[in-house]
Amino acid sequence: METIPILPSRPSPSGKTPAGPPPRGFALFALGFRPFYLGGAVFAALAMAAWSAMLAGMHSVGPAPVLPAMFWHAHEMVFGFAAAIVVGFLFTAGRAWTGQPTPTGVALAVLFLLWLAGRVGMWIAPGTVAFAIEGAFLPLAALAFTRTLARAGNRRNYPLALALWLLAVANIAALWLQAGGHDVAALHACRAGVALVTLFVVVIGGRVIPMFTTNAIPGFRLRQYQQVDRMVIPATVLGLASGLLPLPGWLAAALSLLAAGVLAVRVAGWRGYAVGNRPLLWVLHLAYAWLPLALLLQALGALGLVMAGLATHAFTVGVLGVAIIAMITRTALGHTGRMLVAGRTETVAYWLIAMAAALRVFGPMVWPAGYLHWIWGAGACWVAGFGLYALTYAPRLARPRVDGKPG
């Protein structure tokens, strides 16, 4: 029995999604994943298209009145896009974990509109107004999620609530530092946000990927090592912290390599390479496999052997981008009453985001002189992948479940 929500109602007795006309009605605010997955995907595509245009010199009216372009890009991809997906996931998962309600209906619509106002405000509004609107969203979302856990006494997931609160603090810190003219420190706060969202992937992925794999492939030989599993969280925290703290290069590299090694053992034991042609599985394993690679690149960056930005984008595009496209398809399929089967659309989207990660991280290593070309290529794949998701899933997310169940 799968205990993480992300999943789904069971299929119909025939093993197929119930046939018949599309469900009627409007259900975009029936459960947290619906507005935030759709809004996050649309924003991911639009924001990346805008960033690519800026780099190409094609966009003269950008976010500069509010923020420097580099900070806008970093902030919005972390605290705009990724944070929306995290909130949508936790509101959906929280209800399944606890049996307690999470924001729906008017309350969910208000939170979503606050998130949307933050995106618009960060683009066009005066700094103080934009920062006040943007800074309010994550604390309110964290409060709602924490209350859900507290009502049920669900202590196991308190660390996830704490991580969401810390993400809210990182966002406010980034905004405050930017308002004070501390550009470098503000970008550092954005990197702290990346580290926190990465921890969500480490924790949730560690729970669900082995379960999903063994449930989907009876008899699959998956090796889990208790001692390694106990080390994963502390080692990852140390590894991520080493990329944020002012440590000597050798020490930052050592801590990063420790975390990379522990995660590599876990990834190898999961044997993701053996899941075969099952896109819903291999894309999750691929996202998790980016973790040790990103930490390895972070270690090499600390020693001055590769560009530091490669590790950053291994985390953001490789780990987070691939994990997000994997989970927003899987959970949306399950929670709209559909079969957990990746069709052509999902598979193409997976490949596009995987290609975006490969181009952004490995391209500059192969041909440094073509740096901008690699970014544009990666950006095009990213826009296409999340745009495809938004176009395909918009009607599914806006309509009631096909099986008639609530949510």
C-alpha cells in the first residue's frame, strides 16, 4: 500500500481509465496540486523564454525596474516556479498523509492568486510593493501545511514543514538583501533556496522511488543499505551546506564528495538502469541520479577545476527540473483518477527536460566558447517540455476527476 499520496486512486476494475465523456465542471481549486502545478508549469516556460530572450539581447523591457536580470532569473526559478510545485505537492500529500483538509476552494484560490501576484509584481511593481506581496506567500503556505500536520499529530513530516518555513525565510532574506543593494548575498540566499528544495527531493524521493519501483515491477531486485540510508540526510545536509558556507576549498570539496559518495551508493543499489521502458520510473531514477553528479561537480568547482555555475545548474535543471516534471505528471495522473501510465506526451516532456539538463551542464564543458548557445538550447528544451505539460494537463487539472471522486 503506497503511503505517499502522490498516488493515486486505484484504477478501475478493467484496468483502464473510466470511459465516457469528459467530466463537467470546474475543479481547478479542488486540491492543491491543480492550480500550482498548472501555474508553475506555465510560469516555468514563460520565465525561461524571457530569460533566454534577455540573454539574446531581444528583450529591452525586462524586470530591471524591480530587480537586476540575473537576480530575477535566479529568484523566480527557485521561489516562483519550484516553490509553487513544492506547495502544490505538500498540500496534496498533506491531506493523504493526515486525513486532514488542506486549503481548497476560496482559500486555495486566494493563495494561488497571491503567488500569481508575486510573479507579476516582481516583474512590474515598485520594489517595496512587489517584495511585500512576494514575501507573504510562502509563510502563509507554510502555516497552512503546518496546521494540517499539527491537527493530525503527524510528527514524521514536521521536518518537511520546517523546510518549507526555511524556504520562506530564504525568500524573505533574498528580497531584503536585494533591496539593500547586497546583490551577491541575495543570490546566495537564492542558492540556499535551491538547497532546501533539493532536500525535498532527497527526502521524498528516498521514500517513494523504491516503493514505486517494486510496486510496478514485482520481484525487482532493489538493494537498500540501512547504514547508507541513515547517512543520506546528514551527509546531504553537510554537502549542500558546504556549497553555501565560506569554507576552505579542500573542506568544501571533501564534504561534497562525501555526500556524492553516499548518494551514489543509494542510486546504484536502486538499479534504476534496470527498470526498462517504463518512463514513469526511469525519469524518477534519472532525477535522483543527478544528485551525486551535482555534488561531484560542486566538489570540482570548489577546487577550481570546473565552472561553479555547472553545479548550480546540475541541481536546478538536473535534479529539480527532472524531478518536478516526473512528479507533476505522476501525481496529476493519479489524483485526476487516471491510470499511472506515461503516454507519448509525458515521455516527450521527460526527454525534453532531460536534454535541457544535459545541454546546460555538459555543453559548456565540451565547448566553453559556445556557452550562450548551450544556454539557449537548454532553454528551448525547457520551454518546450513544461509548455507541453501545461497544454496537455490544463484541461485535466481544471476538470473534476474522471472517476468522480473528490480532489
